[in-house]
Amino acid sequence: MRSYITRRILTLPVVMLVVSFIVFSIIALAPGDPLETLYAESGLASQEDIRNLRAYYHLDDPLPVRYLTWLGRLLLKGDFGKSRMFAVPVTDLLLERVPNTLVLSVSALLLGLLLSIPIGIYSAVRQYSVMDYVATVLAFLGRSMPGFWFALMMIMFFSIYLDWLPVTGVQTMGANLTGWPMFKDRFLHALLPVVTMGILQVSGWVRYTRSSFLEVLNEDYLRTARAKGLSERVVIFKHAFRNALIPIVTILALDIPGLFGGAMVFETIFSWPGVGRLMYDAIMNKDFNLALCALVMISFLTIAASLLGDIFYAVVDPRIEYK
């Protein structure tokens, strides 16, 4: 396992280079021209000025040459460039927004796990009970609902009708809070988007948890454990739980990247200042340099999440061998 993880870590730079080239190509081939948008449409420059600027920024060079120029500036100088929309270095914007995205995605992940695993276990142990039917129906409803529609319904119910929770941002604008009031204010702002994302994850993970435990509960070694007089709680949580987690880890390894990628939708709906919202604003305003770096950042987070999934396999079941 250790050698496998070492090889995966050593191949990460190659994977990141390939991903960065793909992302760079997608952004470069996207329709629209930032110079035309910035100068021609506003009437601040002539076509001759635009051609000179294109030559200055090497925008007419072949795609591989432009990528190598961008990559060399990044590796040698650590320069991601400047944002046209905000007129500040892209690095400053990303460092400011990444913690917000991690708070939203990781909190939604933890909430989803804390709810889905107990509900899935109970549904499997009490198969065909009322709770099992209720959890199954709610899980199917959750999987069938579009995420953006569910987010809008949560806003309409909890923020507009009940007026319990704030709708947008990470804190109250203009409020100079410190200590506990600041924590409470930030918690209330994060509660609605985190719960919305977490519930959508629960709807899928409950079904996988239930199916995984139903397969394990019929194994011979659990019958032997019961025959030895062990309590049902010990049988479930000591012997069945760890083996049932293996398929669940597989699903988590596939869904965690989706949390980072899907964060753009929820960050936009809730006006949450994260990397996803930043990338959306950059694309809509044709700030290609900012959009490129934000997309590369999300891709790297996805690659890291995939690596963590492989590590979790060994933690859950040391019998798994990697070759």
C-alpha cells in the first residue's frame, strides 16, 4: 500500500500537467475575445490597438506555445497573472476564496455522512419496516430533484416564508462583529447552503449504505458471531460496519469530486464567495485568466480527493492490496 501511494504521489505532477493543458485548451477555445469585450465594445480602443495588444500578449500564437508560456510563467515565477475583472493578482483572489469553498464542501460532506450512514444502517437492520419505507421514498425523491430547484425551494421556505436564515454571503454586510457574535453570524449564513448540499448527498448515500449492509448482514461470519452470544450492537458496529464501508468508500471517492465541481451551482445560488462563484463570474465577464486558474484549482482538488479515496481503502480494509 505504501509503495502504491508513493507511486500515485509521484505521478500527480504528470496528471496535473495533463489536466492543466486540457483546461487551458478548453478556456482558449471558448467563444468570445476578452480584448474585444474590454476595448472594442466600450469604444476605448481601435482595432489597431487591439491587434497590438494581441501581439503583446501572444494571443495569436499557437495553442501549445501559449500553454508553455503560461506554464513557464507559473512554474518559474509563481505568477498566475492578473484578473481583468478585479484588477488584482489571481493568486490573491484564489487564496481568499478557497477556504470558503472548503468550508462549504467539507461541511456538506460531513453532514451527509453523519445522516446517511445511521439511516442506512437502521433501514438495513429494520428491513421492510415503516422507517425503511420512509427512508427509501425520501431517498428516491432526493435523487430525482434537481439540485438548483431544491436550493431555491430551501431559500423560499426558510429565508422568505419563515425568515429564519439569511440567504446570501458568509456574513452580514456592514456588521463589525468579533468573537461569538461573529461565529454565530457566519454559522447562520453557512447553515442553509451546507444543509441543502448535505441533504442532496444523503439521498444517494442512504441507498448505498442500506444495500451494502444488507449484503454483509447475511454473511456466515456474522451468524457465527451471533452464535457465540455477541450482542446485536457488537455484531453490527464491530463486525459488519467495517466490511460494509468498502463499497461506501467507493461511492464517496466518486462523489467527493462532484462536491467541488457542483459547488459552483450552489455558490452562485446562495451568493457564497467561493472558487465556484468566482469561476462563474469570471466566465460570465470573459475574464479568461481568472476562469482558467479557478478551474485548474478545482481540478487539483478533485485529483487530491481521488487520492484520498484510495488511502481510505487501506484504512477501512488492510487486506486490500495494490499492485
